Amino acid sequence: MIGEVPNTQVGQEFISRRLAHEAGVHRPLQAGICGTKKNGAESIVVSGGYKDDEDHGDVIVYTGHGGQDSSNNQVSDQSLDDAGNAALVTSYLEGFPVRVLRGAHSGSQWAPAQGYRYDGLFRVASYGSKLGIDGFLIWQFRLEAYIGTPLPEPVQQETLPEDEGRARPDLERVPAGNESPERVATTVQRIVRSSAVKRRVKAWHDNRCQICALRIEVPGGSYSEGAHMQALGSPHNGPDTTGNVLCLCPNCHVMLDAGAIVINDDLTVFRGGVEVGLLRTHPRHLLDLGCVRQHRERWRQD
């Protein structure tokens, strides 16, 4: 189950992993990541199991799974082929929310005093690899709390370690040349959510843009966006069906939404008023020509 769990509140505490499992917050009894590459990550546990983890309350730098011995020492490289790591990559690519369960440990002021606590939904904002403290390749995922997610009370005042020349999430961004930087609160998040309809269309086209044929390759997978031709909701009231969705790269998606790209009924594509070719199709992806026309009429300039 992706997203919130019925009858569970942010801040709810569990004495054991077993009780968190029974509530459906985090189903595995041992693994720290619940999920698969196909479906994304349902939930993670943050409990101090990896030396390179960083917890700043509304931002968590979470170390992926794999390569540890029984003493929590990193003894080999991590891989994005690991099911848990691949699940987090999918959550990043598809914009899926991830439930965060924090466990008691002394390494974080945000951890509960005992047991486990459900701390709400986070999004995977970015990911990348680096050499960890033990000298092996690790994969790390930056998770950011959704706006409005309540923060737990910290145990003590947080003091950030000095910059050691490695990438870290900056809670305060310092402009070059500014000797008195100010803390800036940001309240804008852009999340490209992918419904089951969009995911089906993107799977048919193997994440290759139907207009420019670009397939964006990233570590652990590929990326594309599902774009509605007739926009959902008032005043356009387009259907959320596969016939109203195109598989596009981010550039073509923006141009379609802004009317820089329009499509004729014969699926000829026009960019900036210039014909650029035919829309790529798939035998199972039957387009709704009514939606094609509605989009074209919306942006017609003559």
C-alpha cells in the first residue's frame, strides 16, 4: 500500500516492529525498506543502522540497503539492483510518497525515546552514490517531508557538523560572497505524480517520448512523464483514461501543456506551428481523438 494507512496517525507509537507490521505501517519484520522495483517503496525504517545516515527532521539522507556485516560495518559496495534500493528509485521516478517509521537510537535527536514512531509521508527528492565512511560505495536517498507534515519534538538542540567536503542536505543555503546569510523558508514543491493510468501508458512506450523519441536513462531505470491532453478538473474536465494520456519527456510535456505543441487528428505533431512528424504510437494505446481535438482547440490562435 502506497501512501497513508487507514486508522494510523502521524506520531503514533509502536512498542515493537511486530506492532508496526500488524498496523500495516511497515510490513517487514527485519528489512528497513519495504517495496519492489515494480511498485516502488511503501515504507522505510530510520533507526541508525547505517553510519552514513543523516536525520534533520524534515529532511532525511537515507543510506540504501546492502553490503553490511552483522556489526553494521560496510564491507562491500551497494547496488541499485537490490530490491529495496530499486524500490526507492522507482518512488523517485514516479513521485510516490514513502511512509517513514523512526526507531529509537542515540544517534538522532528526532528518534523516539523507545520503540518506533510513524512520522508521516516523505518524498524521495534525489538520490546518488558516494564512498561511505567505511570506504565502500553506498547509495543515498534524500527524503523530504511533505508540506504540512508535523515534525516530532527534538530531544535536544541540533548542531550540524562542519562541512567535511561531502554532499549533505543544506538546511541553510549560503550565497557566494554573502558574509551574513539568512535562513530562507521554502514552501514550493513540484511533484510529478503517476497514477496507474499514467504508469500503464509509460510502460507501453517503455518511457520513450511519443513526440521526440527521447528516453531518459538514469541510474536504476528510465524516466518519462504521463501528460493529459485534455486537462483534468474544471474547466476542462478531461477523463483520466489511457486515451487521454501521452508518454512524454519533461520538455515535450511542458510544451504540450503550454500549447507550444499541438496534434492533428491524423496524429501529425506541430511544434511552434511547424510540422515535426507523426506521434509515435503503440497498438494497445488507443488515443481519444476527442481529447486530441479539445487540446488543439484550446490553443488555437486563428
